[in-house]
Amino acid sequence: MKVVILKNAAEVAAYGAQIFKKQLNKKADSVLGLATGSTPVALYNELIALANKGELSFKHSKSFNLDEYLGLDGDHPQSYRFFMNEKLFDHVDIDKANTQVPPGNAADPVAACEEYEQAISAAGGIDIQLLGIGRNGHIGFNEPSSSLASRTRVKTLTKATIDDNARFFAEGEYQPHLSITMGIGTILESKKVVLLATGSAKAEAIKATVEGPLTAACPASALQLHKDAVLIIDEDAASALSDPEFFKHIERENQQLEKKLGQ
Ligand code: PGA
């Protein structure tokens, strides 16, 4: 996998946004796989700024989010539908009818998971999937021990994830312990994967993702099987890697090559 190590979170967001810009400008009707969490917010702000400057448009794109809490309506402030509206969709020209987040309030969640998979297929598959990573190596809500071939399904959250996300819920507020999440198999079918990680709390998860082994104990390690996955991380998130200089060297070479090819 490609690993791009940058100075800080702002550079990570700007670099990631350029990849999305390139994608949307190459294919206006791109199918975007989107993510929630604190890390993607800066990237969404970059995309909003680029859209405001007329450098990209979401007008013809479609989107599918990775996951949603089971038991929350889309108008609940902690739902991921609410998050996406607030952080991105309300500020760009995407048609909300073309944005999908797994239905946290589905009467039949199992059927809803199947329908979500079918909707992704009917859209032609995901062109570019954005990911964060949990401290435990989860991607989406695919917690450690998730099958590396898993599809969209109902998934129980680990205590670590519940604790990490407790900061978003008010004292005493109901916090779901279940989710609907795309599976690792679903994510691996995206044509391109862009994973963002910043901060030293993610360093061990990044090391496990990049240096292996390929294991359900670190769901993100499945990206080793993807032919076009890029990890964009800051120095802190890279701090446990055995040889960060190697990745920096590769990136310099790639930049030179792109310049030469006029890309
Ligand atoms: P974070 O979450 O960006 O809030 O750290 C990432 C994740 O759990 O996928």
C-alpha cells in the first residue's frame, strides 16, 4: 500500500482533498464512499472550500457512508446522517437524494443491510472510499475479529469504540452499542481507498495496518490486499513505523515522476 507521511493534520486534509478533487474532476458522477469521525472533518472543510472556489462539484456524484448507529434516527444529532449533513452535504451542491447512509432506524436491519449492498452495486460500485481508523484498527465499524470477507451487516461495537465515542454523547444520553457497517469485503471492492490518520493515538494501529500480519485482529490490515489503497498520515501517526524514511523517499520519487509526466 502507498503511505504518505506529512507534517500535520492540516497537510493530511489538504492532500486527501486533492485526491477527491482529482477524482471528481475526472469523473463527475463518481460514487464516493464517505466516513465520519473527527479525522475526516478537516478534509470535508477543504472540499467545501474547493467547491466554493469552483474547483470541484458534487452535483453529479453519489455517496454511500460506511456506517451508522443502529437505533438512531437520521435527525438525531449523534447519528452519522446528521453528521454528514452538518459537516458536508449542507455546504456543497450534492443532491441529498443521492446520498446514502445506512438506515439506523430500519424496521428490519438485516434486510436493510442487504438493500445497502444492492444499492452500492446498482450505482456501479464505489469509486473512492474514505476511511478513518480506530485505535483498535477498525475501519467503518468493523471491529477486531470481523471477517475479512464481511459484507454490510449489523455489528456489535467493542467497549474501546464505545468509550472513544462517548465524548460525543451527553452525560446519561443513550449511546448505541450496535451499528450497521459496510463489511471489510465491501470496502475492499472500492476501486480506490484513502485512509486518513493523525495523532500518536493511531500510531500502533497504523503500524499493524502497514507492517502486518494480515489479520482480523487489525481489520485495516486487510487493505494490504487492495491494489490502490493510500494511507495519508501525519508524523505522529507514523511514529511507530519501522522505516518511515522509506515511505518519504517513495513519495518524493512519485512527486518527481508526476511532475515529469505533467500530472
Ligand atoms: P476518529 O475516528 O477520526 O474520530 O479518530 C476514526 C474511526 O474510528 O474510524
